[in-house]
Amino acid sequence: MMRTDNNKKKKKKERRTGPVTRFPERAKKDWIGPIISFREVDLLRKFMTSSAKLMSRKRSGTNAQEQACIKNAIKQARFMALLPYTGP
């Protein structure tokens, strides 16, 4: 069998310009309050896996500052019994 050249072609990765944030409207300097609060339970569930673990930054698409805020908000929501410590 002959191989085609389609396998050898590599796609170029698109480069993003500027910082990438999951919450661009909350990252501005005029935003008052935390980036994410423990009261936003529906939003916090989007950053948790089915087994109630915190998603990685790569999978959730957050930067380091946002990931730290999400981590603290999830911890606080678990302490306040708004989120479970373990999955079903």
C-alpha cells in the first residue's frame, strides 16, 4: 500500500494575542468584588467533574488567578454545604 502525503501535513496552531480569560467582564479594574463567589453554585458546578473534583486549568480554560479564585470559592461552598465533597 502506498502512503499519501495527507498524514504528513501538520496544521499550524493559531496564536492568540493578549491574555486569555474565562471571565473577561470580571477581569476589568472597575469590577468590585471577587472574580467568582461561593454563592454562584451553578457556575461552580461547571468547573467540577462528575466525581466532584476540580477541573484542570487546561480543561476549564481559566488562567492561574481565576483558577485560584474558583478553588477558594468551591472550598467555601463545600464548607457551607452548597456543594458536595464527593460525587454520587
